[in-house]
Amino acid sequence: MKAFSVIILTVMSLSILYSSGIDYSGGGYDFAPVRYENPEIVIPDNFDINLANAEFHTARENGNMETANLLSLQINQYWKENRVRGYDPLDHGSSVNSNQRETIELNEDQKLPKDYAPLWGDDVRVDPRDYMRDGNVVSLSNGELYCVAIYHPSGGDYTIVTNRSTDDGQNWSVCHEYTASGYTFLEPRLSVADDTLIQSYIIVNPSNEFRAWVRVFEPGASLNSIYFGSPTQTGSFQDNPISDLRVTNDGPNYSAKYVFATWTETNTSGTDSTWVMFARSNDMDVSTWNIHDTLRISSGNGIYYDETRIANGDGDNLVLAAHLHPNNYPYYDESVRGWSSSNGGGSWSTYFNITPSDNDLDESQPAIAGSHNNNNWACIVTQEDTVPVSDKNLVNYYSTDNGANWTEAGWVYPDSNYLAYVMVDYNSTAFYAVFRKDLANGDEEVKFKQGNISNPNSWTQSVTVNDNVNNLSGVYGPSVCYNYSADGVCVLWNDYQSSIYSLWFDNMSWTTGVEEEPVVGDINTEIFSVVQNGRSFRINYSVTVPGNVSINIFDISGRNIANVLNEYKQAGTYSLNYESDFSSGSYFFTIQTSQGIQTKSTFFVK
């Protein structure tokens, strides 16, 4: 405990200086100018972050709020001084080789202690079993969460497992399992239509024949199968390998109850021959598919398609994307091609290039999503130098005219970034995206970004989701969904340690509004609220015990960007306006009184 005694003495001797706010109101409304003073907090050489965190929790549990408050400040300072710094330009411009790219240093990989300014909750293991992999998560309008994954223990059978949570992901239970001895299951996915679950996966039988399969379930503690069938032309097992099966629906425009499917088939009778396939089912009856279409066939010369993805936009607009490996590679680059439909897949455009095929860069792993109330789309792709292979970057190709034209914009550089997933909620609040980032120091992070639905070129800086940053799967990427009842974001990912997969979840309730995030000394008897209106914030608070009141704003790095108020207040209720000049991102409003500290987080899109 000797080291800790030094910590306490150092903490209690901190000198934290603020400039006083200016009261222009005369009637309970404070208008304070922006301040940029930072607390002067000294971290001793023998500071033990793990011990400090443990003592912080103990102090808070025992009600010793003075010690907890002081420790939280020092823990925060430690993280600010020891975080990893990286790059994340928000605008990149046209394609150039990586050694020509101009990067802008931003606080991309910063971490905050969860006990000081929580961003995400604690990681939750969805299923206690090892060997759970390739997960995907969705939400119903009532907030119920469902995730599907494959359970495949060493030497055992494959099982499709669906878990359900009714408490925003804190607890999960199995609601459906399916095992077929000797059969292999691949690529399980879920989508939601009219609060009905649509599950898809690929089946490989003992004879190594393939079948695409879709099931429609009534949700609940035990899933009830309504329809099931295959979107392929014959519907039966076939010799041609099937991959990249993805299923979506017409979402908020759910008039025809369409279900859409895309996949690739490899023609075993032709060298390097692949087919880009599409099918549509009416009225959610996936036992019958009334449209089958082959959008593209490649044959010979090393050409192949894979990584097919499909999404619905506004009305009956669809965009289908696929990765193309060209002939004469690497003279020609790998790229992402697309097809669009304005009538729900009744007919399709000829292919177009979402990414260039002649920029000396390879693009792959497309993740695509469209707005349901305008013509905007985002396609996040992994980009790397053709020769030699370099670190992977993520680039945003966006469209504002339902896929007719695509523009490149930087998204995340550098380190190694890949396995992106993007979606739009049914209310078209925003684009939500997750991806994997590998840092130079060996950390492996699940990152989250949010995009402006009215401007698909405007995205926030990324924030780290996972607590354990050492053991991510390099094959199965994370997925994200919008929790409609909690008004928040949910992320699912695979850990991979000692050749064993496990399934993990985390969530955060943040939107363009403001939410409460109690930190230390939760002030149950005092009011603290922040209401956003454009660039302006109205801060309402009450004081139950006369004393000094300090209101500060922190950015995602933990930097104090504004001292809004720091003065003595009598008991009463107050309100003030703050006019921001924020860039897009998340911010934390904190109030400290003699009763403790409260924090509210806001997500601001410029």
C-alpha cells in the first residue's frame, strides 16, 4: 500500500484553477465565455493504474466520494498522457499512392477511463461457450436484441445459434439452435423486417455440395419458424460453391414485404468462372422466390467476383456491390463494382465502378448502406497498395444520387484498418459503422464511427469499443445495429485467443441528442440536463446546497475545451446558454458541486 499512499497524497495536493464565469443575466441565466484552462494534475513516477482503479472502485462503493473524485481526475490524466496517438483525416480527396498521401494528425486512438467519462459499457460475453464465431447483431423496434453465430467445437458438429437479450445486451439467452450432423454452416446473418427476423446462412452437406438457405422467424424467447427456403434457382444442393450470401429487405418502405438476396457462385465446369446472383421474394414468403437474376458472369483469365453485399435505400432503390479481381493482375487493380435498381430488383443497371480500377490501389471488402429518406449512400472499402502490399486503409466512397456517381473521401488512416460494416437505422438518423484497427504497438481494436445522413462525406472520429484490445479475429469482422428503444448503438465482435473464438458485445446510448452518464458522486437530488439546438446548448442545473459550481466540457481525448462556469451559487435552479464551435464528435458536459460530479455526453454532427 506504500505506492497508493503516495498517490493519495499527490491527489489531495492537486491545485486545480479555473477562471470565473461571467454572469450577464441578473435573473438566473448565465452566459459564460469559452475557457481553455486545464487542471494541473501531477502523476507520480510510481503511479500504478491498476491499483488506482481498484481503490477508486472501493472508494466509490464505500461512499468515500472525495477520494473517488480525486482519484478519477488522476486516472483520467494518466490515460491522457499515455494514450496512443494516430491519424484519421476526415477528407482525403482523390486516389494517390500511399507514399504520396498527406495525413493530418488527429487524436484517433485515444482512450478514456470508463469511470471518469464512460463512452461504452463493459464488454459482455454473449454466449459462455468457446468456439462461437462469425456473429451478427440486430434490434427490433421494442429494443429486443438478437445475434446469430456459429458454434463449432473442435471435432464437433456445426450449430447455428441465435441468442436474445431484453435488457440492452447486458444478459443473453439462447432462443434457437440448429444442428445437422455432418453438415457445415457458413456465414450466418440476421436482418429485420416488420419486427420479424430473417436469418440466412450457407449449408455444405457431407458430399461437399452447397445450398443457400433463408428462414423467417417470429421473435421471442423461443423462435418460431414461419417460412424457409433457398433463393437459388433450383433450391437444392448443388456442386457449384456458394459464398458471400447476404439478405436484406425493403425496410421502412415495407409495402411489398420484399426480401432480397445476393451471393456468388463458382462454376466448377469453367475455369475461374464466377456468377453474381440476385433473388427476390414477396410477402416474406422465402419458400418461394419470384425473381432470379444473374447480374454478371466472369470466365477465365483469373477473373473472379466475391464479397457481394446488398442494401436498400429510399423507395425501391437497391445497390449491390461486389469485389472484382481482374485479369492481368496486378497490371489492373482490384476494385469494387456496383449495380443499382430503382424498382426493388425488378431490373438492374449495367455494372458501374464504385472504386477506380486504375489507381494503383486495391479495393475490397465493400460495406454498403443507403439512406431511407434521401438519395445518399456510403460504401466503405478496404484499400491498400497493389505492389507491394501495404497496411490497409478504409476509404469512404459515397453517392448522393442513388449510386449514379461515386466520390472518394478519406475515412481512416493509417495503421491497418479493415473488415468494415455499415448500416442505417430505419429512421435514417445516421450511418453507423464499425471496423477493425491493428495498431503498431500490437493492439487490436474494434472502432466505431457515425456519419451524417444528409452528408455522407461527414463522419466523426472513430472511438474504441472493446476493452480487451489483444485478441480480435482477423477473419470475422464486427457488426453494428441501432437499438431503437434505448436510442443507442450496439456492437458485436469475435475475440480469438489460443485458436479459440468467443463472442462479445458492447453498447452505448448516444445520438444527436444528449444522455445522462453518471460518473462519480451521482447527484440524485440535483438536476443537470443539457438540451441541444443546432450549435447551441442550454444547460439546466439545480443546487441543493450552497457552494461552488463548476461546469466544464471535455472532448473525446479528455481535454478540457471549455470552462463554462466556476463560481459560488446559492441553492436554486439555474439555466445558461453555451454557443459551441465544435467539430463533429462526442463531448462530455460535467458539473461538480459539493454533492459530487455528474456527466452528460452529447454526440455532435457538424
